[in-house]
Amino acid sequence: MKHDEFVEKYNIKRLTYINFTNDNSSLLSVKIDESPSKYTDVARQAENLGFILIPRMESREYYKSLQEFVKNCREELKVKYDFLGEASRDEFLKAEGIINEILDEINPNWNIKQIVVLIHYKIGTIISYIPDNSYNKISDNSLTRNDARNIWKAISSGKSVCSGITAIEQNILYRLGIKTRELSSGIHSYLLIETEDGNIITDATWDLANTLFDAKPNYFGITYDELMSQEREIANSHRLKEPPKNVIGISDEELRNIYYSIGIIDEDFKFPLPIFKRVQEINLGSYQTLKEKISNFFKMFINEFQNESTHLCETRSIIQQCITELGVDCRRITTKFVYSKKDTQCIKPYLATHIDNDEMRNLFFLLDADRIIEEIDLQDFDDNYMVHRYDTSKPFWKKYLKREKTKKQELTPLLYT
């Protein structure tokens, strides 16, 4: 439809909002039920079009049509769905490009399990978890609470929360005609997927670190009872009032066969875990001190795992495991997200790692999402970094400063920063 015909049909002087969904509640928008690609001339000439409301679940063909429409819109356009957050025009197009790259990898002869395994794996490579703390005032993020749940903004930024990650997985699977249902305990969200053999439970959020670092997934194709046993009462994150029915489990052998059949693992049926292979090599090396070994690990990590290191939450757990493998008692390892004292709004987190032994007690290893690792002295760290401004807990490193001051008989009380 031509722009002038559109304006005349809807009797509007200035087009600002288009609604492509089945939701008729918006009084300010023009409602369109047809394919978005039919309105590319409208998109090109609507100088005041600021928002479009789009469906959360549609076919791949529909989103290709929508992509064509958005390409022709002004750069200032905002894309919304379910009124959750906003993605810019460029964020939407970038995210659609990423989704289409994933979909293009799918073999048309694959069964549902094979498809779901690939999507589960890919989620770990494109998304990093961010705690939903901007809502409960423990932490701020550049993403607002709703933005983290906007599929396209989340994919474009590479950051989301559990319900956003579930929504992304659902959206991609829906494009392929695969039926899903979100499972929510009230504090956590994961997915039930219908396959040829029965329903399977997957939790892409809790598997992010495993899939990112090419390890065997722990939360794919397990039964609800296995999930409860595996969780071991960790905040009851997966506990449901009404557990799903007709849930099947996928054995270790079947899982490895599926991963092999789609080319993620080799004929040895072992998950690569390249970072642990490098840790084993470091363990076989000759070092004068444990500090030298740990420093060498961090240098290797930042050089060889640059993409993975930008996923700070997932990196946190992997670093703890690796340092344990390098001979450090896990009880002596502390990791913490901290912020520069100049960053008063706590926008950019750093991952700080501290090892409590005589050799490294006065040292922090600091990692940021720009792939920079540095070793920083305890006093310099305290002078320049802080816990989040809403975090009421005492910074754990203060006790080491106090210990140093006590040695020097400087007993001035320490203040929180």
C-alpha cells in the first residue's frame, strides 16, 4: 500500500504508532493485520513513525516480512512487543540477523531433539545472564528490567535475564513450528518443549556457562524429579506447584549421540571443554610459585578465550572451577562484581577474583567485559573500586586491609566504600 493511500484510509495526519499484533487495546496506534512487507512505502515515507508493536510469536516468514518493513523505517524507530521494553531499529535488525544465522544452520532433515539441542547450544554463545537486580535495587544495569526481556534488545546487547532467555528460545522454536511452554517457579523461568517422543525440560539460563565453554549441558532433557534432585534446594528455583506431565529424560548416551549428529562434538563423543585442556597443560608446566601459575592462567584465558571472557557471569563460575583445578582450595577463592568509584551509577561491572593465601592475599585479578585482565594491589583496589551502591554487605577485602594495618599497629576503624 502506498503511503498516501494509507493516510487517507485511516484518516490520519501524522502516523506515529503502528500495531501489528492482535492486541486492540492501544488507542493511539493504527492497527494492521496484513503482512508488514506490504507497507514498505508507508515505512519509507512515515516521517513521524516512532513505534511499532509487533507479535512475540510468529513464523519465520512473518519476521522476514517484518524485517523488510523495519529496514525502510527511520533510524529513530522503537520496536516493542507485549509492551516489554524497547529495541531500536538497528537493534531489531541486528538481532534478526543473528537469529537467521542460527536458523540457517538447521538441517531440514533433523528431528525436533536435534533442532532443540542446537538452539540450546547457540543460546549460550549469544547471551550472557545479567541478574535482574535493577528491579530489586541491588544492582543497576544499562538494560532496564523490561529491556532485558525484549527479545531483540537482549540478543543485540548479548545480555538478558532468565525469562528473557526463555522468551528468546521460545521465539526461535516457534518459527520452526515447535511447541513450547514456559515453566515458572515465580523466581525463575525455564522451558518445556514438545518432541516426537514426549516433553523435555530445558533450562538454557542455567546451562549458559556449559554451552559457552563447550561442556556437557546439565539442564537439558532431565526429568522434573532429576531437576529437583540436581538443584539440591538451591532457592527452589525450579520448583513448580504443578509439575509438567509426560516428561521424558534423555540419557547421557542419547545426548552425546545428538550432539555428535549435529556436528558439535567429534566421533569420540566427548565434549571438547578446551579451557580445561589448557588448564591441564598449565598444571603440567614448571612454575616457581602458585602465583606464577595463576597469573599464567589468566594471561592464557584472556588471549585464547576472548569471546567467552566478555560473558562475565558465566566466566565467574568457570574461573572458580579452573583455579580449583590449578590447586587452590575452593574455600579460599572469592569472586565479586565490583565497580569503579568513578562509576557512581554502577553501569560497568568488573569481575574481581581474590585468592586467600600468603602469596596472593594482597592481590586481585580484575576482568572487565572489554577483555582486559590486570593484577592489582590490594590497597590500589580498595582505593579505586567499590561494591554496588545498593549492596549493604561489608566488602570482603576490608578484613585483609585491616590485617595489614594491624601489623603496622594502625588501628583506625575502616569505613565502607
